[in-house]
Amino acid sequence: MNDIKPTKSNSIEIKDEFDEEELNKLKINNNNDSNNKNNNNNNNNNNNNKESTTTTTTTTTTTSGEESDDEHTGSSSSTAAMELHRYKISQECPVDFEDDYDEESSSFDEEDEDSAAEQQEESNGNGKLIPNPNDKKKKKRSSKSKSSKSKSKSKNKETSANPVHNCQLMESGTLFSPTEFVKSSTVNPSKSPVQPIKLSSMLGLSELGTSNVLTVQNPQPISEPLKNDIGNGSGSNNNNNNNSNNSNGNNNGNSDSTKSKVTSLNSWDAPPLANVLPDPSFCQDIVDSENNFIVPSVKHTILDVDNLFNNLIQNTNNNNNDFKSSTMIGKPFSSGDGSTSPLISGLSSSSILSNGNSSEQQQQQQQQQQQQSIPESEIPIDIKVLQLSGSRMFFNRELSELIYFYRILYEAYNPTYPILERVRFIAITSQNLDMYFCKRALKLRLGYISTRKTLKPEEHYINMVLNTTRNLINEIYNIYMNILAPELSNNNVFIIKYSDLTEPEKIQLRGFFLQHVFPLMTPLVVDAGHPFPNLSNLSLNIAVLLKHDEDTTRFVRIKVPQRIPRFVHIKQRSNYSIIPMEEIILANLDTLFPNTKILTKSLFRVSRHNDLKLSGEDQANDLLELIKTELHKRKFAPMVRLEVSHNMPAEILDMLKTQLALDAYDVYVINGPLGLQDLFELCKLNLPHLKFQPWVPHIPSRLVNLAKYPSEDVFSVIRKGELLVNLPYLSFNSSVQFFIESAVKDPKVLAIKIAIYRTNSNSQLIRALCEAASHKEVMVLVDLKASGDEEQNTKFARLLEQAGCHVSYGLVGLKTHAKIAMVVREEENGLREYLNISTGNYNASTSDVYADICLFSCDPDLGEDMCNLFNYLTGYSRVSSFKKLLIAPMNMRSTLIQLIDNEAKNAREGKDATINAVMNGLDDKRLVNALYQASIAGVKITLVVRGRCRILPGIKGISENIKVISILGRFLEHSRIYCFHNNGKPKAYIASADWLHRNLKRRVEVMVPVDDANNIKQLYEIINVYCNDSNAWEMLSDGRYKKRSSPIDEDSQTQFMKQTNQKHPVIWSK
């Protein structure tokens, strides 16, 4: 797999999301007549573009034509310095788009490169799981790359008449979708560094959504309109209105949707940058007239569902009859895996973009396009499906993720939840948002902003994401400060300020500070002899301005120690009175600066880009050392966010923005505690009446009597039939942990093999494996690239090696996300393999709060498959096929598509056809396409998707048979269950993989069939409980989610607990 790295050229390398095979077919089908017509129109448009000029409103500099890429406009020294700084950052800290959190890569060659060969291998069952590194060949750049890119510049100026040319079909076969993604961009080293660098980064997006570089390259006046978009949610100038409408699937200028009560999310208001959060005046109405929650807003839709396909294709030269009869529209092709998929068109309402013409010319072009557009009723259904499944302009990755955070946040509104549990949902949302900034924010700017010359819808898309992010933060603080904090006080839990303390309490806290906190404090001054200090990611800091004499002031930064609790309980008070640690430190700063006047003191918190980028992984001699090196580099990654307290002086804020290389939109001014994820500490208070009633997992009924019968053991139970365990309702310790510990103690067990992705810090499982290494063969695959657990996993890897285990660090270029364990036992008839395959991690801590499914089996075919899989993971054996296991990235996705297509075939034949699936996320475009086609065929599809979901249910004629719900509650729904009706012979699977592109193509995943009829019945019962949950979030056709604000029945998780009490009455106890 190829990482994304800046190249040493002045060109911009752009990849599109559509398949190479589909593009080639699209090129073959393109007729010569339309090309001739397009060439004539393109020449006219080029002449118009050369004559047009645009004046920017934000500066007095005027750039003309399309040559502004090579001109230095606005050549101030500060701008040049910022550009040079961004360039250095991009070279020193390159961005890896393929991280654990980034579930939809901006690089599409990972998915679609050599797709025809890949699909042929998958269909024949002879595909390799992962290429052998020894066989890996470096791809030579085509000699045509430069010429094709130069031609793309001229073609970008053209306004093509043919629908295919509206997608800008390039000579190289690259089809530009409405959203163009920049894979890499650098500067020519030969040029002077003071020239504007063609690089968009998190450090340079000026004025809320576009980079300084983009402003220079783009002659259009975009700075002020973008400021309005973010600050006030208002419109933009005439040049930008078209693109704003395009990004919502509407190209009609002043659309009818703006006149209705429900408007597009693209125009919703967000608090201006200068406003202190929370700002209740910008909080969204999320309760409708029927007392339902609708997030993120009742008044603002995400998509205009009634006009999704208006002006999908601009047919400027060909008439409608030619369009209908075109052989390239709606013609299916074989995908190589037995399924039939339509051609990728990439056509979008946003395909017609501004070419630098004047506003009058743009209005004339827009009117002509409206007159010549094809009615929606005449657009083939295949084109609509491809538009929905292939275009990120419809329902994209960032908005879907942020709306998932909204759903978590508004669980804090649930009146049936105890108050501390509602506070927990605030902490979870804040923690997820921190991860979003650390993992995604920098990539959003690098990958989604077009650095081409014309104004693209990506900029408005980014504005919409930034608006949504700022609104989400505003809602978080509004709920906590104005709703939950008063309710905490009503329940005798007071979060007080230092000014609320009595004098004796202040004296006592001063003594506590001097004894436990003062030795940990390290003030760092900033002056000529002391550079600005390096700030830790997600660290809370104090900014102090000191005055030593009449003329000298000094800035000092103090880090709040992270090893001490965030909240201090004042035990002298009868009620729970808690004071934040930063309040104590601020009140005792005089002990740090005696005989010095403290002018100002305020708080700030920083967020860094925190993604692990493994450069040269395939050339590394020791992956463990490479991981350690990259972990060290994280400490110096670019900043992506600055949170400051509302009392911070303007000059201190300006200094911080300059030192951290951040823009105004990266700053969040907060009137409240910074870093609300620390509210997890409040949830640990010993106040059981303010929490959920504790749930103690039960022992599986088939394992209860093992202690009573010495002849029985866990292996004899598994030999009697598959064992399916539903966590956390059943105990992890009494099932999975017991299985491994029994293998360690059993003298007949000869070998233990296991793959560990994450585990708890004090893992009994690791200790058991270390013990087994003294007298058994123990092989442990520890994935060192597990996001967030890299450091802990490296320690476990060293510990296991020292104990004598055979340790593997995983595969080069892929994460090993499979949760698999195998025990080889010597029995009368020979060796037998006992297997455990789970949807969740081997983590005893999270097993109490994560809802997962695990399967125990001793099936010989599964055992043979598991042996082959472990041999491949440790020794690169040339495994070509598996009997039962489905492995990603080898054959899992193609098999899933075949299963979906089989249901569609049955539905067309009039047979019953249903698909029921439970997963964490859904964004793989091929699976989305297959699901849309199955829905059109009449398959009833029910999807339980906890997180982000790219499919849109309930669209007339396309997804009316699709229902999407999201279950949120006290337990995190982490199961992956996939059930297919199969004409009355149901097929059921559990898997470690979601239907996400990263899982299916960039990770080693395992999906196992469940053969036992009783277990299949149990999986269907689990899905039915989910589907009948009246408190679930239901996805609307425009991307929003709805649920009842006041629950009417018990939720699904409560139902599972009741069922467990009945079927498995024995409670686990240590």
C-alpha cells in the first residue's frame, strides 16, 4: 500500500473515487460527435476566460486570468512566512489519510487501483490476502503524467456539452467527480520561498474555510463571503451562490426550498468567531411539534430530498433523445465478482463550476443550463443510484460523523437517565470531538480543499462542516452549563469556584496546593533566551502576564499537571462540593511568582494533529522501533485547535495564534471548563442513586456446571456444539478469559495462537500467555498500529517476547483488526483446533460496557482455515482460498456483494428477500450501491448502524425499502451481525469488520458463518429486539436522525438484561 507523501514537483496530483475499469468503459462508450461539439465550445470558453478578470474585495491586489498560480499577490512578509511555515510542517509531518479514525480515505487508488484484476482474483477465489513484500514492485510514474496534468489545466477551463465531459474525462482516464481531492501538493524547490506555496493545510486556512494560498490562487473574492458563512450563516456574493446551491444538489439559484420553513444545513447559522461559547441565541431547535428529537436541527435539513437530482446532467449540446439512447447511460457491466453494477458516471449538479467568468456570464450560463437540463423523471435510475453511492457531495463523511456526535450529545437530554449518566454522555461527546480534531481536522483541509484556480464547492462544504462543528461545541457547553450543572446542584453535587470558598477552606486548599501540586509546577517564560515552549496535545495550560518593573512584561506558560485529578472534593462540606484543580492553581500563582505583579491569568487548551504516520514501513528493519520513532514525532505535530477562557486578553490570544500558527476559526472562546472529557471523573463519584443500576454479567448456562463435574471442561462443552456469547450481558471472564486460562492449564494443549488489537492495561490475558510460554508453543500477534494504543502495545510486545512467546507485530501496510484465538489440543483422534472469533477486543475492561458477540467452535473446516490464516499472518504463506472464513481484504467485500445481489435476484423472482445487519458504520461505496440496487429490486433491508452511515433511506423509487436505525444507550453497541434470508435458508455471520472501506480494504478482518440453527435464531432475535426499540434513533432521508424525546417503552438493552436473567440466571463473581 502506498502512503500519501508530498512529491518533489510543482504539480498537483489528484485522484478520483471512481473505478479505473469503469472509467475505461466510459471512455470507450464516448462518441466522437460529442467530442467535436465539446471542442468547439471549449475554444469559445477559453477565449472568454482569458478576457475575464476578477478583483478581490479583501485586498487591493488584482489578479487576472488563470495565470495567478505563478504570480505573487499580496506579497506581505507575514504571508510569505506563514506559507513557508506551512510548507515546512507538511514536509516534517506528512499526513497519513489511512488512519484508524479516518474510515474513508481521501486516496482512492487504495480502493480502485487495478480493480479489474482484483475482482477477477476474488471471483475465482485465487486472490492473495496481501501482497508479499518481497514481490512488491515500485510503480514507475507514467511519462504522460506531466502532459496529462498540463492538459487537465486547459480542460478545467472548458465547459463541456456532453454529460461525460462535464465530469472532465482526462486523457489518463481519470474522471473528476464533483469533489476533487488533492493527494499531494508541494512547491518547486527552485522557486523563491517567498512566493506563495501551492499547499493547503490546517495552518493556513484563512478566514474560516479557505487557505491563504487558495485565496491567492483563486482570483474570486471568497474571503468575505466565507466569513459570513461561518460567522453569521448568511449568504455570499453572486460568484459563490451557484456553488453553495450545487453542494446541496440544487442548481436553481433561488430555490423554492429557501422559502420553506425547513432550510438547507448549508445556510444554518453558527456563532461568530468572536462570540463566547455557549451562546444560547445560536442553539438549534431540536424538538419538533410531535415531541421528537431531530438532530442536528429541526429547521435545517442536510439535503433537499425533493430536488436531489435536479439538473443532475447539463445537456448543453445533445438533445434529450440522444441522452436516452446513449449506450453509456444505465448500461450494466460485470464487476468481476459475479455482481452487476452500473457504469460510474460521476455526474453531479455541481459539475458545472465557475471558470473565472464575470458574474453576468455566469448568470447567462446558469440560465442556459437550466433550460437545457434533463428532467429528473428522464434520468436513468442507475445514474441516480451511482450519484447517491459515489458522490461525497450528497452525504459525506465529516457531516455523518458530526451528526453521530449530536446523537450521543442529546442522550444527555434523556429524562429517564440518572444525572451522572447524562454527564457521562457530555464527556463522551467531548472526547469524541477531541479525537475528531486530532485525527481528522488537518486531513480535512489537506484533502478536501481544491487548490485549482476556480472556486469549488469543497470550500462551501468545508464551511458547512466548520459551521456544524462550532454549533456542536456550542450545544455541548449550553447543555452542560445551562441544563446539567443546575441539575447537579439540585442533586447536591456542586461544582464551585474559588470565590465561593470560606477563608478556612482557602487556607486548607493552599496547604494542599503547596504539598501536592506546587512541586509539579514548571513555569516557562517566553523571551529572547527562552523560546516558546512545546505544548502537549490536549493539555490544559495557564497563560500569565507578569510585570517585573515599570517597562518590562513577560509572558509565562504553566502546564496544569496531567497526573493529578482534575477535580478536588472538599470533604468538609456535607454535600458533594467539588472545585476544579485549575481554580486552585490560579488562586495560588503568587507562590510561583513572589514579589512579582501578575497582570493577567487565563486558561487555554491545545489540540495537535495526533495521527500515526508510518513513512517507509515496508523498508523498516524493525517495526517496533519505527513505531517508537513516529510516536515521538507526535509531540511536534501541527496544532489544529486552540480553546481559551473567555477572560483571555486579546494581545495574549493574538500571540498564541501567531506562535501556534493558527487562524481565527481555529480558536474557540469558552465560558466554562475547558476539556469537558474530564467530566468522566464526576461519573466515578460514589453516588449510586445518581447512576444506572449496576449490571453484573452472568455466566453462560452451558458453562455453569463445569466446576461441579471434574470430567467436564470448556473444550468438552465446545465439542457438543457452537457456543455463542452475547457480551456484556454474559461475562467475558467466564467465557473468553476462562477459555484462554483453561488452555494454559490443560496439559493436553500444545499451542495457543491469538491476535490482539487492543487489551486493557492490567491484562490477565497477557499474564496467562506469558505463563503458558514456559511449557507451550505460544504465538501472539500484537498490532502495534492500533490507534491510541501504540505505546501500550509496544510494551506488551516486549513483555511477551521476554516471556518466550513468538511475537509478530502485524503485516506491513495493513492493520490486523481481526479478533481471533486458536487452541491446539491433543486428543484421542489426533490434534483438534478450538477457536474463538469475536466482534470485540480481548479487553476485560471494555467488555463490561461494549455489546459484542463471540463464537466458540471446533469445526474442522474452520480450524483448517484458522491455521492457514495464522500461518499467513506470521510467515506470509501463499494461502489462496479458505473453506469457510471470509477474510478482508481478500474476499470479504466481494462475498458480501454476492450475498446482497442474491437477495435482489430472489426479490425480482417474487421470493421473500430480506437483509438484516448490525454494524458500527457503513460507508463503502460498492456495498452502498449494492444495497440501493437490492432495495430497488424489492429487498426489505434493515440496518442497525450505531455510527456514521453513508446510505440514505426512504428516497422514493430508490431506498424506500431501506430502514436505518441507531442504538445508543448505557452500553456501546459494537457487534457486527449480518443475516441474509437466502430464500428460506438463512445465512448468518458475525465479523470483526464493519461495512467501512477501511475495514474491507485496509485491514485484516475475519467474518465467520454461524452454522448452528439455534445460534442463527438467536442472532435474528437480537436484531428483532433492536428493530423494535422505540427509543432508537431513526435516520431520515435527508441525513438527519429522529427519536422520541420521552421514551415510551424499555429500550433494547434493558430487554437484553431481562432475557439474560431468565436464560442465564447465574451471576459471575470473582
